[in-house]
Amino acid sequence: MKRKNKKKLPEVSAGEALQQSLDRFAPLLSEVEFLRLQEEIKHPLLPSIRVNPLKTATESMDKWAQIYHWKISPIPFCPAGFWVDDSAGTAVSQTLEHRLGHYYIQEAASMLPPELFTIDPNDPGMTLDLAASPGGKTTHLVARGLDHGLVIANDSSQGRIPALRIVLQNWGAVNTAISQFPGEKFGPWFAETFDRVLLDAPCSMQGLRVSESHALRPVTEKESLSLARRQIGLLTSALQAVKVGGQVVYSTCTLLPEEDEGVIDAVLKRFGTQIEIQKVRLPASADLSGITRNGEFEYAPEVAGSLRLWPHRLGTAGFFACLLQKNQPLDLPTAAAPSRPLEKVGFARVLDDKPIVQALRDFYEFDLDAVLEEYGLVLMSRYEKLFAFPRRIIDEFADFPLEFAGMLLGEIVDNAVIPSHDWVCRFGLLFTQRKVLLSTEQCAAWARGEDCFDFKVEEANKGEVLVVCSPGGLVLGRGKVLKDRLKNLLPRRLV
């Protein structure tokens, strides 16, 4: 029996795809607002960036604006976020600070979901990012808890895990772990486990703004409804996984109501008072209320408490978000999570870390003990490599199969502890010995991956690995002392 060929949709141009989207949204807005929407999307979005508090202060924006000739303006709902007009200076993607993880380039609307959570930086608890790749919102969750709470970043696609890992490495996150499972599994596996869950759901991406990751294309009603069914399943899993009293944020980068208010309405009808929408007041004068009617469909009045970012309201891409609170346990089936002990993949707990702590103290005057204590980390070894793992992974998820956890601290070479690039870039300011300052010209060459042939360091011996800094104190990474030069040890991904 021959398999029927799938019917192909007729090819359409980007302009036609945009018009098809607009035609679907026109009934949801007044005539005046629809005209404003059409006018707004003619203009390109300004780049926007979010500052990394693990490596720098928000006040650094003023310095960067001067150096790179930027005009900056704050994003109203994200204290660490800024729109950047870089047309007269250096592109935001081309700075050394960006490559070293001091800020993340992210569309402003995507900064909204992590900001909706109530998070105490002194006691952030445990957070699950259910569909995390490429990791922008994961880094935001880490930043909001100042890296003191465990964040598990999950993505169902194996092909998206490497990008997620690189983003977290570059951000300098230590209290994170990465997993690769269908998000629908987490609710049954870990019912009432997490303090909060973020579900930035896979969607049709009908946000009316074009970018490399959000190309305009026609979306059929059948496709949108199929996505909505999966979104409901993922949101149900998120609600099951969160503790009673915990929060769930559901978000999409589409404006199609079937995938937005329609999904929220579906879970409200299923779970009733077991969950509720928490209204959020944003520091913005625009009306961002969710809609309660979509053609013949009428949603629960509470759905108006969700947030719908039309592009013309705040000058962002189209976006949707909703903050939910779980009031009671959900009567849903549970299941045993898969098991793969860390020992099976070669990890072993470092039972005596005193020699490692002492070696770093003697050579770099770096207090590893203090860092392990502050961030709740434990040392693990795998072959000759040393890792700092979140203690909560060892205590609560030791047998759960993970793609990665914590941060590579370094490796042991000839009885010496050589710190990793990521560890040095995160904690290098706490290294008070064996540091070398490069000139401005040397920094430019270093960023290109070139070795440094003209440097002076007192008492540096051949083979030693030094912490390399810019004149302004920016930690650039590590360099190895050779006979005639300082060898550049920047990872290839940053050159």
C-alpha cells in the first residue's frame, strides 16, 4: 500500500505571510489600534540586551554606552534590560563583554516571563525551565536568584542541548543542571517538587516581528490547534511539578489566541480553584490585558489577567505570558523517574577537598572554600577533571539522568590545579595572585585568539597558567607562560 504524499502548502512570500497573520488578528483589535499595529511593525526593532549580575553591575551600561557609542533606554519591566541604539557605534554582538558573558542579547518581550516570578535572591529554592533551549530565559532565572538556587534546564530536543550548555557556560552559572526529556514527563516524575516552573512553550511564532529565529510563515488553524494540545499537556505537567503555593509562568512568542488565552482557559476549566491566575502590575501605562473572546469562543473572565504584548503597545515583538499559582494538589497520575547514578558515568564525590582548596589558595590566593559554601556546591571528579556541582543535585537528583550539571572547575595536571576558562571568567576577580594585565592593544589581539609576546609578570615560571585581565579589570580568561610568550587559552568558541 502506497503512503499518501502529504499535501504541501503553497509557497508564499514573507509579505503574504505577514498579511495572513494580520488578517487573523484584525478582529481582536479596534480599527484605530489595528492601524497603529500595522504602522508599528513597519519599523525594525532596536537590539536589546540584559546585563549579567553574576559578572558585572547594571551600572556598567553607562560605561559601555560611552565606550561603544550607544544610546540606551531602559526596558520598563526588566531592571537589567536595555534597548540599545548601536547604529552610530559598535554592534552589540561585536563587543568583548558580550563574548565573555557580561550581557545577553535578547528581544525585550522575552525578558518578561522570568520577571513575573516572586524570587527571593537569598532563598531562591528550585526552579524548572521546562523548554529551555537556547537558554536565554534560563540565564535570566539564574540571575534573578543570583545563582543561589538550583535551576534545572530541560529541553526535549537532543540537538538543542549543546547550545543550551554553551549559553549557561558563558553566563557563568554554577547552580544549574541540564536534562533532555519530553516536558510532559516532569509532572508525573516530580509532582510538587519545584518552587516555580517556567514553560516558554513551543509555538507558531506569530509575533509579527521578523528575526533569524522567528521567520514569518503561514500557519494553518490545524497546526495551531495541534500546538495548543501539546501546550496544554506541557502546562499540565508544569502545574503538577510545582509545589502547592508555587508559581508557574506560561509564555509564548505568538499572538494566536488558540495558543495563548485558549490554553490558559483550558487548564482553568480542568482544574478550577486548584489553580488561579495571579494578576501582575507592570510599570507600563499600556493596556496589556489578555483577551476574553476570540470569534465564537469565549474565555473565562479571569483570563484577562494574563499579559498580551501587542507590538504597538510597548514597541516589542508580539508576546504572551501568564502567571499562575497552584492552590491545591492535582489529582494526576505519577510515575517513577528514570535512574542513572552519577557513578555510572564516571563521577565520584571528592571526599577530601583540602589539597585542592590549599593548592588554589597557595597559587592564586583564591578561597575556594568560601565559594563552595556561598553557592552550596560540592566537588566531583571525573578522570582528571574537577567539577563544582550544586549540592541539591547530589541530595535530591543524584540518580536522575542529566546531560550536565554545575561547572567545570578545572583539571589536575602534574599535581597542580588548573582552573577552567569558565571558572576564571566567573570568579577571576577573587583571584588575587598570578594575574597579568594586558594593554588595550594586547587585549584586541588576545580577543582574536593571538598569543602575547610582550608581557611582564613577576615570579612567573614556564608552564604556569595565569589569570589574564584588561586594563579596566575585565577578566579575559587564562594564559600559559611559555619561554617566549603568554599562550592564549581562550576556548575556540570565543575566538
